[in-house]
Amino acid sequence: MEEHSNKRPLLLSTSEDHQQVSVSEHELVSLVQRTWTEVKKIWKVAGPSIFSRLSLYSLAVITQSFAGHLNDTDLAAISIATTVITSITFGFLLGMASALETLCGQAYGAKQYHMLGIYLQRSWVVLLIGSILLLPLFIFATPILKLTGQPEVVAELAGTVAVWLIPMHMSFVFQFSLVRFLQGQLKTSVIGWVSGLALVIHLLLNWFFAKYYTIGVVGAAIMLDFSWWVSVLGLFLYAVCGGCRESWYGFSMEAFSGLWDFFKLSAASSVMLALESFYYRVLVIVAGSLGNTAVDIDALSICITSYGWEIMIPYGFLAATGVRVANELGAGNAKGAIFATKISLLISILIGTMFAIVILAFPDKLAMIFTSNNTVINMVNELSVLLAVTVLLSCIQPVFTGVALGCGWQSQVAIVNLGSYYVVGVPLGVILEQFFGLGIKGLWTGMLSGTVVQTLTLAIITIRCQWDKQAKEAYSRVVKQAISDQSSCDT
């Protein structure tokens, strides 16, 4: 009897262990399924967004490559015009359009589809005003560049190129808004197709004129303008000609109501992303103003252009994270928003690691895309370690920025970016460059520290977020806005 009574608990214990193992296996299978489902949702937005961003960014890279094989002055002029002047307006207008990632994403999640078209038109109005206010940067580019200490010959030519890039600048108003309007409702494939078409046309134009005509950097700028407007036209025709029947009901006077609230969110988004977008471009300006050689500036421009090329991939996950978080919060699903953030972060880190390895392995091949000058190529090789570390660290930060866009934290993140980048990063870089004799490497190292501070701060903000509260606020805000707009329309 004693033996029998002793064995029984053992049998029960074995049964309980088996049940616990079964539960664990079930949870593991469920987690894998949820992860795979979320990966597909993220890539549905990130894939076309990455391809689109790479294609459109490659338009400028192709133009720089074309100019680089003319002469060093042309390369420096087109590099400054596209990576500094245009990048400033690019950052501001992209940031203003990014208000749509919050509004359209949350409206789509809350099934208030009609609001997406209204938000799109409000974005056009606000961005058009913003683009006009930014025109002096192009018109007075030459004196501005001279004021920052750029060589006179380069400043004169870059200023001429900048004026011819005004049509490209104006295309941002519509292109950025249309992309976020389509992403918010998960109509992403058309973005990739249209961007791919613009890239093919741009390649053919550059090949044709490089082979048969000598058009110089002004002709290269005109080709860049044309290719950007091809992408705008394609997206616009899709959006208004039947591709978005649930969200586009034609032009409406409602676009002019609620503009102030929309402007405030757009302005906060603009400051947030402009501070971020322009940050590493500051390297080129500061390097020139501190008396570095033309070779240093050319090598730095190549590294920054390459970094800008690669960062389009994490920016694709920025878009995907923003859309997924906004969709889930608009639907009132806090846990879904958290899970989407984790998966997006994991994928972005893996991709960033891969690119860092490629940069370290083939730095000379990277430089030869832009120049055949051996001195510049050797300088790029010396900067390759910093470039690889920058790429690796910067793969994390865009995901947290995407969370901010999805939640509507633009004002808060703008303050973080200002402090991290321009209070910590830039001054530290100048100190290392000027007082420790580290040159371009010291300048870059200091600015890299700003990225570390910003990323850690955003990570803490995200971890401490009260997600359930965010979900309730997002859903109620979208419904309240829809009711308010409908009341205005009826009145």
C-alpha cells in the first residue's frame, strides 16, 4: 500500500509535466505563427517603401555619378546641391507629410476611410505653403554656401544647380503626401511600380545624354526634375482615377477646415524629421567651413551619399512601423502595436548588420561608383569603419521614429532630436576635429555619439509608453475628428 501510494503522485506529476510541455509547445507554435503573420504585414509596407525610397534616392545618386565622371568641381557642386540644399527642403517637407502617417494610419485602423482623402488634400495645402517659404534656399544658395565657407567656385556652380532643382523641390509636395496616403491604407505595390518606372526612365535619360551629348550639371539637374515628376504623375493618377474608391471622393472644401490642427502636427513632424534628415549632411558643411581639403569633402560626400542610400532600408521600416502602430492603435489594439514594434526592430537590426559587413569588406568598390580619383578612394577606405558603425546604429533609430509617428509623439521627439544631434553631436564633433586633431574622423565620431544618445532616449520613451492609453486616445481622436468634419460639411 505504501508503495502504491508513493507511485501515484509520481504519475500525477508526470501527467502535469506533459501538460505543461504541451502548453509550452502550443505557445511556441502560436508565437511563431504570430511572428510570421506580423513579418508579412510589415514587409507588405516596408518592401515597396524600401524599393520606392531606394529608387527615388538612386535618381540623385545616378546624377552624382554622372557629374563625378565629368570633373571634381562638378561632383562637388552637384553633391552639395543634392545632399545639402535639396536635403534641407526634403527633410522639412517629408516631415510635414509624415503627419499623414499618424492621421491616415489611425483613420484606416478605425475604419474611417473617407477621412484619408480629406487628410491628403489638407497635406497638399500645408506642404504647398511650406515649399514656397523654402524657395529662398534655392534662389540664394550661392551666397548661403559662401557664407558657410565653401570654396567660391564650388559655391557658384552649386547655386546655379540649386536653382534648376526648384521643380524637383516642388514635386515633394505631392509625392510625399501621396505615398503616405497610399501607405496608410496598405496600397503599397503601386508605390514600388511607379518608383521603379521613374528610375528606369532616369537611367535611360542619363545613358542617352552621356553617350550622345555633353549637357553638364545643369542638364543633369533638369533630368532629375523630370524623373521626380514622373513618379508624382503616376501616383496621382492611381489615387484619383479609381485606385482608392473607399478613400478618395474628389476634391472637397473640407480640406480647408481644421487646417490649424493639421499644421501643428505637420510642423512638429517637419522639425522632428528635418533635424534627423539633415544631421549627417551637416558633416559636409562643417567639413568645408573648417578648412578641410577638396579631397576630404569629396570622400565625405561619397560616404554620406552611400549612407543615405542604405538608410532608405531602415526608413522603409520606419514607414512600416508607423503604419502598423497607427493601424493597431486606431483599431484600439495596444498589444498589436507593441508586437509590430518588436518584429520591425528585429528585422531592421539584421539588415543593418548585413550592410555594415558589406561596407567593411568592399569600401574601395563603393568609392569607385562615384569617382576614379585614387586619393579620394583611399580616403573613403579610411572612413569605411565609421560608415559601417553609423549604418549599424542607424538601423535601430528609424523604428523608434516610426513608433513616434504611429503614436503622434512628433513634438516630443523633435525636442529629443534637437538635444541629441545639435546640443551633443555637432559640438562634440567640432571639438574632436579642432582641438584633438582628429580631422574628419573626429567630426564624424562626435556626431555619431549624438545618434547613440537619441536612440537610447527614444528606446526609453517607447519602453515606458502606456500603450492601452495610447490606443484609447487614438481611436477616440479619429472618431471625434470624423464627426466634427461631418458636422462642418452638413453646416
